Amino acid sequence: MRRFLVTGGAGFIGSNFVRYMLEKYPDYFIVVYDKLTYAGRLENLQDVAARFGDRYAFVKGDICDAETVESTLRNYQVDTIVNFAAETHVDRSLLTPGAFIQTDVYGTFVLLEAAKKLSLERYHQISTDEVYGQVLEDRSRETDHLKPRSPYSASKASGDLMVLAYYESWGLPVTITRGSNNVGPYQYPEKVVPLFATNAMDDQPLPVYGDGQQMRDYQYVLDHCEGIDVVLHKGKPGEVYNVGSGSEMTNLEMTKIVLATVGKPESLIKHVDDRPGHDRRYALDVSKLRSLGWEPRHTCAQAIAKTVRWYMENEWWWRPIKNGELYQAYYAEQYSQRLK
Ligand code: NAD
Ligand code: DAU
């Protein structure tokens, strides 16, 4: 594996992964293939383009567009696809589920077809702990049944099943990682940690859904990237690997860490109407990936505090997003009733 197509590489995790891989492997070439939806931004990669211009290329394209996918793979002689491209926000999946089926299911199929046709060395799918559904006790293992409960997680689970079908039916060398909640630089500020950090900086309320007792494993994005790297190099085709910090906390605990890091009072916390179908808890058993020699480097608390500090130091990145019309319209639709 030397020449990668990283789909969705202009998004949050994808852009961190591209930077991590180009820094670590001086002989790797990466083509980022991204539709640049509201969540995909070239600013996320501007330093990458400047530092690694001879080993990096960008193609604007949709993973649902089979012709452009195939011509890009041929033009750049790609041997490995890593698919981050997806619609990713659970709240948006409750507003526009069709977009999730299109990209997360049909788009995955288009990439698999291209990988099969060109006999690529590896197809790697970035998936999520949400495909297991909520787990009130114990931890999800890779062999557990999938019980997704939102349009987002149902689309991601469908994508996973299609990936495994290409392994079983045609022997396509696939791997899948299922990650827990990521936090870190360049996460679009509709996701809870950057939303709360930036609201706190502006003395705006932090809208906690329901009682705030939902449990999440907030992992640092570069720990996730290292896990994907390990699976790409040591993982077995046809296998699934969970990636998470192995620790967890309630949303209310997360919110208090955000406020303490920004230095703002807990009176900014506002409990609002819950997300419909809100999964109460996710928790991953990550022993399979650990057995390949991987270890997370951050606890949830460290990951959240480090992330909040990045947002405090990088207003240039998030302020134009939050001031934009698209964001304001989304915020009004999602929160104006709730915050009344
Ligand atoms: P993101 O929303 O920040 O980025 C998604 C990227 O995909 C954007 O750059 C967007 O432009 C691109 N994209 C969307 N539709 C596309 C299409 N049809 N064709 C080409 N590009 C398209 O997402 P993220 O948080 O970085 O998540 C990346 C992947 O990781 C997703 O597959 C997601 O399901 C998975 N994941 C995310 C988390 C998390 O906590 N953020 C956790 C586990 C798994
Ligand atoms: O678990 C992995 C998943 O994590 C990824 O697959 C998704 O792509 C990613 O978006 C994330 O999904 P969540 O729904 O867990 O993330 P979100 O940041 O939207 O919400 C985290 C928790 O915070 C969740 O319990 C809902 C709650 N929340 C969220 C928002 C946006 C609030 O209480 N208030 C909010 O305003």
C-alpha cells in the first residue's frame, strides 16, 4: 500500500488522518476525494497542501459518481481506498434521511464496485460504534449483532454489511474500523464538543439534550487515526476492529469539562428537549485492536480539554463557519424552539 484515495478527506477525521499519514510515511501518496459538502473544507487541509504538495492531490467529487471515482483511481494509480466520506450528523439524519442513504449506502457501493473492478489491494471502511445501537450494559464486540436506531446509524450499518458482502462474495480485501465519538481539531461546530466550546466562549447557552446522563466514549481523533493505521498495516481482510478510548463519561460530565477549560460558569448549561430516539449509551470493547499493538494515548477527559484549547486558539477556523448563513439557518432550525 502506497497510493491512497482518502474519500471525505476534507472533513474532520479525514483531514487529521491525511496529515498524520503524510507525516508518518514519507513514501506515501494521498489523493483526497471529497464533494465538499457543508462539512468538508479545504481550510482543513491548507497546511497539508503547503507541506506535502508533491505527495498530495485534491479531487472534488462525489462518491456516488462512478465515472469520476474510477477515472480518479486510474489517473493516480491508487492501490488503497480509505472511505471517510459520509453524512455524519445524527440530528441532520432526522431532518434529511435521504441524503444519508445516498452517500453512506449507495456511495459505499459505488466505491466497492470500483475497488473490485480495479482489483485494489485494500478497501477500508470507516464506521461507527453507533451501528451496534445503544448498549445499556457491557461493551460491544465486533461479533455483536447490529441494532442501529437512527437513520444515520442504519445507513452506516448498511454500508458495513455491503462491505462485508464484497469480501464474502468476491474476496475483495476489505477491513472495517468502528470508532467511538471523536474530538479534536477541525470538527464542524454542530457536533457537541466544538458546539459547546464555541458557545461557551461567546457566553451562549449550552443546550444539553434531556437529562444529560447519556454515556459517550469521547476519543482523541489522532488515537483513532493511529488505530486505522494499525488496521491498514496489520489487520486481516474480512475483519472488523473497534476503536475507542475504552473510557466513557456522561454528557453532563463532558459539558462541565468544557466549561472549566474555557473558564465559564455552569449556569450556561440549559437542559432542552431530547433528541428523538437518543441512544443512551455506547461502549466499545477494544481488545481486538489492542492485540495488534495499538493503545489509546488519551482518556476522554484529556481528549475533551485538549480539543477545547484548540478551539480557543483557532477562532480563525470556526468563527467564519458559525457566522455563515448556512450555519445560522441550521442552528435556528435545530435550537430556536428548544432554547426558548
Ligand atoms: P465530517 O462530517 O466532518 O466529514 C465528512 C466528509 O465527507 C466531508 O468532507 C464531506 O464533504 C465528505 N462527503 C460527504 N458526502 C460526500 C460524498 N457524497 N462524496 C464525497 N465526499 C463526501 O465527518 P467526520 O466526523 O470526519 O466522519 C468521517 C467518517 O468517520 C464518517 O464515515 C463517519 O461516519 C465516521 N465516524 C465519525 C465519528 C465522529 O465522532 N465524528 C466517529 C466514528 C465514525
Ligand atoms: O459515536 C460515534 C458517532 O459520534 C459518530 O458516528 C457520528 O458521526 C458523530 O456525529 C457522533 O454522533 P453523536 O450523536 O454521538 O455526536 P453529537 O456530537 O451529535 O452528540 C454527542 C452527544 O451529545 C449525544 O449524546 C447527543 C448530545 N448532544 C448533542 C448536541 C449536538 C447534546 O446534548 N446537545 C447538543 O446540542
